[in-house]
Amino acid sequence: MSAPDSFAAFWPHYLRAHSKRLTRAIHYAGTSLVVLLAVAVRRRWLSAPAGSRAVVARAVRPSPAPTRS
């Protein structure tokens, strides 16, 4: 099945797919899980001691390579 090329073509397809109770339930559960995980990660990040955030930041963003004189 090809992707719809406009909103007008997409909308009827979306409504048909979400008219099924199981599809709506799975969509709701998946969206809720992602939102809850995002909140949990953000709270953990904000509640972590300042030093541990610095360690994570250094691990994510490597230091620049030393320059030779």
C-alpha cells in the first residue's frame, strides 16, 4: 500500500483504521507508554545529582582532541 499524497486522501484511511476498537486500544496504550516513559526519564534526569548529569553530558559530548604545538 502506498502512502497517501494528501491529507484529503489520508483522512478516510485513518478514520477506517481507527474505527476498530482494538486499533484504538493499541494506539492509546502505545501513546500512553511513550508519554509515561518520557515523564519518568525527565523526572529521573531532573532529580539526579548535578555531578551525575555532568558525567552523562561528558559521555555524550566527547572532548575535543588535543592540539599539537
